[in-house]
Amino acid sequence: MSFSSTKRVQADLSDSELNQHDVKRQTLNGDGSQMTSDSDEDVSYVEEVDTQVLEEPYNNAQWQGTISKVVGSVVSIHFAQVAPFDCDPALVSEATGFVVDAELGIILTNRHVVGAGPFVGYAVFDNHEECDVTPIYRDPVHDFGFLKFNPKSIKYMKVQALELKPSLAKVGSEIRVIGNDAGEKLSILAGFISRIDRNAPDYGELTYNDFNTEYIQAAASASGGSSGSPVVNIDGHAVALQAGGSTEASTDFFLPVNRILRALNCIREEKPVTRGTIQTQWILRPYDECRRLGLTTDREQAARKQFPDRIGLLVAETVLREGPGDTKIKEGDTLISVNGELIASFMQVDHILDTNVGNSIELLIQRGGKDIVVNCDVGDLHAITPSSYLEVCGATFNELSYQMARFYAIPVRGVFLSSASGSFNFDSKEKLGWIVDAIDNQETPNLNTFIEVMKHVEDKKRVTVRYHHLTDQHSPNVASIYIDRHWCSEFRLYQRNDKTGIWDYKNLADPLPALPVVPREAKFIDLSIENRQLAKLSRSLVTVTTTSPIPLDSMAAEPRKASGLVIDAQQGYVIVSRRVIPHDCLDVFVTVADSVILPAEVTFLHPAHNYAVIKYDPSLVKAPVETPNMSFKRMKRGDKAHFIGYTHNNKLVSSDTTVTDISSLSIPSNLIPRYRATNLEAIGIDCNVSSRCNSGIIADDDGTVRALWLSFLGEIQDGKEKVYLLGLDMSDLKPVIDLLKEGKRPRINIVDAGFGSISIAQARIRSTPEEWISRMEKESENRLQFMHVTRVSFTQEKEKLLPGDVILSAEGKLVKEMRDLDGIVTSGGGPDDKQVLNFKVVRNGKIVDLLVNTIEVSETSHFAVFAGCIVQPPHHAVLQAMSSIPSSVYCTFRGQSSPAMQYGIAATNFITHVNEIETPDLDTFVEVVKAIPDNTYCKIRLVTFDNVPFAISLKTNYHYFPTAELKKDPGNGKWIENELNKTDEKLE
């Protein structure tokens, strides 16, 4: 799978997470984004090298010869920005570059390709030779960067460089934009330069934008192309670098190569590329606007005489607070000269600033028709461009950058949250743009202070954090967060190393042990209703929350919350929906009386009926938690009852209700198999408030609990998770509750098949004997129906149910409803202890007797992380959905910047072979992959979910994506991590 230049890979993100980057995503995908600078055009980073050569009447043999020569210098860059950094997301993509120094092996491309953060990539030349590339420079502001390769790696062609000729970019010049997509498809766009003094295009806030430079505009013959392509003249000289384009007009935007050539020469001479700044953003304004802002006639005449080909002057647009220009330069000031040199272009300003880092410069500006002379100290632009980032608690942080601060004219300081995830998942819909102002009641004005504070925060502690969003400086937020240093144990500082191209890291601190939980008191507030028995049920309801840092069993790693019913206050057992607890590789908490938060552990997960049982320590809370009266008599249609539930904002509400329906549950399956409730009878009620509650209970007037109100996980539609709200009769929970009260561990053996109901008419069509139909009509009380098999899980058993079978009886008992097919609940035995059920079914018009083995569903207890993807044995939902399993190594997740994404491993793939070694199970797979050296290719054979085999090659990168495995200790149920090929720390 390949993606065009800077196209964001978002397969692992929900639609809500994408919304925050809509503008950036559109620009990267070529859909366009609204310009906010000096044009009404839509602009985008140019991409997709997939157009054919465009022949124009003026093309001639010289152009053909030039193009033939240039394409040998153009390369396709396949890369990953492996971690979110500053405003750049983690992504996998492709782009274009071209060789500018063949001897040193230097490739020029865009900054938005090289990225501000960690980069891993390789280049493919015109003859399909491949070599690794490492970043050696990315400009702090302008949209260019350099990658380095080893020229000796290219053995079958002579590498030639394109010469940069900035002076040849002139209005009216005929140009070609030449892109190369791995040498397979060539994009050659013809056009003429129409402007050389355009302001930089604006791609929107909270994303990378070039500024303080002219751009070249060309009327290209077609839109499209490739980011990082050379813009060449008829002599084959690179006169500009392609960076952006309009999607509505045939217009492309090129970066001049003046400052690029200067940076290249510094690198050639092994000199630092000095970059100066006074933290002021200028914009080119035409003379008529400058006059309205106060430009005097004499200054305009002098400027027009000095620069006859220019149409305006630079005007201050944004002056950052606390910067060198603060209080000295005002927005709207027109720049006349710097150090006595008349100024009419950004290039002049760049040259002066870059050669005066650490010095003072004199600026002559006009404000309101008056000349004003100011002196500013020139700062180091690299110093306010982050070159390190912190990873802790599953989130990443860096110092606020000049790039972000200039949007809002704020000081260049602060702890910028570049990935709002893990403990710092402030908003599921807004992931970018947060500033952490204080944590654990301590101010964090910069990253170093934040690090020192975090070093002393204990694991599993809940702390207060104060933060705000860059787009709303006036609205500080205060929240409590849960510090996770056990699942997300890394506390690393990554530092950019331009010599190696790798971001070296160092672990800063080991997790501090969690503080012991202290017993606390809590007071319940009864429901404000007249019925005292019902009002006291608030004492039997608790809030259950989970934090899941690992996307296991195809379930997203996100926090979840619902109410749970206390079924044994003395032992601390609580029943809650499995939507909240999809597996046990997570942290569980019980909140009593909305006051005391207690840790809990998973005791039982029902494989089919959508509930889980957790246990907390009752001695840690002093509160009148009560075990409610529970009736195990089944509810019927028309029963009057009372609904009590928690709304989405955690308010307890109640209402009278009536049971309207009791029917077999049929939740649609998801495209990616994940847990869903099956084979149960669900209760529907007539209640206005129940639709606003994702959890609760249904009770009689005397306070007896008759059913649970649960949220059932459904399919994903349009990127959104569909949730069903239904009741589960307490009678369906009785066997499990009885065993728990006796202190025993429940075990359930089920017939691993899906069942549904059909009418009597359909049963007749399927040749069900009349005597069985008569018996059904005589013995049924609620509904006249037969159960039939809708699907059968993967099994190697020879004697099994088949889809279409009409169930007559099980163990000699007439099957009238779904409850008659419930699993066998026991407290002993093991997974290998099979219990057999005797079924009588109608199959192909005949009655067949079957002895069907039941199974105990095994929850996931072992998984591995390889090349940024999570592989595990196929979980139960996969077995339910497939008739054959190619391998027991199943990919359930892949990171959006991982080698797995870059080389084509997808969720729902099965890995069958690695380097031609069969991997039938996860243990074998781990043994094979841990022997693969770092930064080497391996061959992987896979099978899709639709049983289509394919093969890929994948290059390992253990520095950013080490191999690890996690296993659950069968003795204590704790998860144990083992990192298998960790690279050494390098940052000192």
C-alpha cells in the first residue's frame, strides 16, 4: 500500500479525532483548504505523482533532453514521521526529492516531508535502486529540508545533482515541474512563472505554515504533481522547489531556492546554518495598502526608485510578546530599512538576520507617517525551534514552538502537548493544541520544570492539571487525571541528532510506587422519590471506570464509564456491562457515592451475555453500600416496573416504566470482529429517560431488582460506534451470582454457535415435523417460534451444528426460547474438560441427533508488539466470524506511523510465515522475529480476513518500534512485559 506525498494515514483514528485536523488533512489529501492570506484560492500541499507527461505545442527536443537528464536526479521518498511532534502528526507517506549534491549524497525536499520530529525513510531512484535516507537539516520556518544518503549505495547508475539557480526564476520563464513516483509514473507539469513575490500560502492554524518569505506562483497546465519536486528551466537548472498548489485553479506555489542554496553551502562547508529572528512576522503589502497604513510619499518614491520591479513593502503582521521586537515594533508598521539598507523583500531580511545572530540591528519603520528607529537583538531561530520531546504516561510533549506561538502572538514558551493521549487525554475530539500550565498544583512554565514535577508523581496517583487550548487563551481548564506509569512505563526524553538522523533517548526516571489506598468515608444521597425502598437503591449502584492503554481484541484503547450494580456488598462484587470491560488488560476503578475511588480487578467475563463481574475491597470504604434484593423470576411483557439509571453526564434519574418487549437479541457484526452480545433475551421498556442512560437497573416498587440496563456494543457506522440500550433479566445472571456468593469462580461452557428465531411458518418450510410444531404450540406461553443456527464458530470438531439447523430439543428439553440454549455454568474443571450436549435438529428436511461439545471461551492472555502492530491469538469474535483460521497470529492493531503501516500489515491480517518459517502460533512467531536484526528486511507472508494470501518485505526499526510481548501470569493474573530487542540508550 502506498500513499502520496504527506497524505495522512488515519486508519486507527476515529472521525472525531480527524476533525481537529480537517484543514491539514484536506491539504495533505489534495482536497484543498481555504486560503487566509492574500488570495481567495484553495491551496494544498501538492501530491499524487500520477499524471502523464503533458505535451504542449511549444515543447521541443531541447525540453525532451532536459527532462531525460533531470529525471535521473529525482527520487521517490518513502518515509514515516514516527512520533507526533509539535504540530505534525505521526504518519506514513511518500514524497519527492532531488539530488543537489551527488558527492556528499544530499537530497532536497520539503520541510513538511522531513518533518520537525523523528523521521525514518528511504529513497528510490529512477532505476529502482533503494537507499536509506536520514535528515540532516530542516529549516525552522521555510518549507525545505535536506536528507542524506550514501552515494556508494547506488551501484547501477551515476548519481547526478541538479544545480540550484535562484536568479533564473523570472516572470514569464517557462518551467517544468518533474516528479517521480518510484520510477513507475512520471508527472511533468508545464507552465510559466507568473509571480515571484507572492506571500506564502496559508494552510490554516495548528499546522505547519511557511512565512517571512516570497513564494513563486506559476500558471501550470494542470494541477497535481509531487511535494518536493524540482522546478526546472529549459537548461535543467532547479530554479524553485514545489511546495503547494491550488485545487480550484491551475496554479502552483514554489519556494525560491535563494535561502536553500545558502543552507546547502553551509552544510557543504560543515558550517552551522545560522538562522536569526526578531520574532516578528512580516507580510508583503502593495503600495496602496502601505499608504493607507501611513507610508509617506517620500518613502514610497524612494522605494519605487530603488526597487522598480517591486509592488510593495513589508508590513509587520504579528509581533510576539516577550520577543526582541515586542513593544518596539507594532502591527501595521511598514519596514523601510535595516542597518541602513532599504528593504523590499523577505530575502534581504533573512540575509541580515541570519548573519547577525547575537547582534543588535537597527530598523527604520514608519508608523502613522512618522519615521521610527528601533534597535532589536537578533535571536537564534534554532533556539526557539524544539529539537527534543518528552514521552511520559502515554503522551508526548515539547516546548511551544515559534511556529505555533506566532499564530496567537504569544510568548515562545510553554509545555505543548503534541499528542493528547494516555493520562493526558483531555478531549477525545481535540487532540492538538493543548498547553499544560500546571500539574499536581505546581506551575510548569517550561518542559524542564514539567519533567522535574513528573519525576515526583507516584504511579496510579490522581492529580490536578490546569491547561488551556491555544485557540482559547481566555478559558483555562482544570481536571483530574490518572497517572499511568505501569502500562505506559516510559519516561523518555528524545533529542534530535543531526549527525545520525536518529533521535536519541534517555530514560529520565523509574516509576515511583503507588501510594497505598487509605480507607475513607462516603455518604450516599438517596433518590429524591417518595418510595423509600426505591430511593435506597442508590446505595447499590456504583460508577465503574476503566482506562485501557492497549487496543486489544480489536477494541480501541480509550477510557470507558458506566454504572454497576453491587451484587454482594460484603465481598465487593459488582456487575457491569462488557462494553466497559471488553478484556482484562486494563485498569478498573469503582467510585462509591461519587466520593471514593477504589481500585478493582476483573473476576469474570461472560463470553456472550454482555456483562462482567469485578471486585473491589469493601474495607477501603466506610459507607452503607447495600446488597439489593434481587428477584430471579423472569419478567414478562406488560410488567410494570421502575427504571433507575445514570445519564451520560453521570446524573441519577428515575421513572416509571412498562416492559414492552422481550425478544432474542440480534446485534449486527462489525467489519472488524470484536466482542458483541449473542444468544440472549433482551428487554425493551417504554421509558423516556432510559434512552439517555447508558446504564442502570429495572426494579419493582418494593425495591427488588429485576433486570440490568446495559449498553451493548454494536457496529461502527461512518466512523462512529453504535450502541444499543437494552435490559438483561436477573434470572439470566442467577447461576453466576450464586457461585460468586459462595466464593467460587464461575466457569461457563457454551455451544459456540449463533442462534436466532424463526416463525412457525418458516419452520414448516424447513420441513419441521408437524408433531414438533404441535408440541411447540402447546407448550409455549410467550412466543411461537423455533430457534435455528445462524452461524457456527471455527472448530475442528467433526460433529457440530451447521447454519440452517432448526433446533428441536437440547438434552431432551424442547427449545422454546434463547434461554434454553444457555451455557453450562460450573465452578470446577478446566478448559480441557469438555461437556457434551445432546441436540435434536432438523437438517435438510430430516431429524438428526447430534452430540455437540461445549467450550469454555479463553480470554486473551498473550500478545506481542512487532513493527508497531499488535498480534495475538485470534480472539473469540474472530473465531465466531470465520470458518477457517490461517494462523494463530492475528493482527489486531497497527500504529499509524509504524513499519507495519508503511509496509502493508493491516488489522485483521494473519501472519503465516516469517522468512519462510511457518508461524502457526504466537510463541513460534515471537521466537522467529526476535532473531531478526535491527534495520534489516524480512519477508512476511500473510492472509487477509477474506483468506487472500499475499507477501511483503518489512524493514525493522527497533529504536522506535521494539519487539515486546506481554503474558498474563496464570497464578496471580498480572500482566508481565518482556522487551525482546530493545536498542541501547544513547542520549547522555
